Amino acid sequence: MGRKHYKNRNIYDVVAGNIKKYREATGITQQDLADRTGYTHEYIRRIESPNRRGGFTIESVHIISKALDIPITLLFDTKKESDD
């Protein structure tokens, strides 16, 4: 079946990168995002860390998307700006 090739990018890496991208675009800190979600600063930092071990839940992605005031689908977008 036609699965999209992610160019060797793990979906967790995609989502984590997009969380950081949209958080920074919104101009909020990791602590601000933690406060908005009810998560700890450490949890947000770990999600965004390139050396992250393990994953995070779809529920946490949903909560983060609401805190960033963006559609959750943007956090799963595999297209990079350089892909235009």
C-alpha cells in the first residue's frame, strides 16, 4: 500500500520538531508551554530534545496543539520549508 516515505525521519522526530517550531513561532518558552498544558518544563524539554528516549502520547500531542492554538495536523506535517 502507498505509505509515505518519511526520508528516514521517525514520526516522533517529526512531531517533536514541529512542536518546537510552532512554539518558537508563537514566541513562547518551554516553561510557558508547560504552564499552558499542565505538563512540567522537564517533560516539554524532553519532548523537544533530539536525544529523546522513548515517545509521547497522541493525547499529549493533542493537548500541546491546543495550547499552541494550532490544528494537531500541523504537528504531523512531514514537509520541511526546504521541501518547497
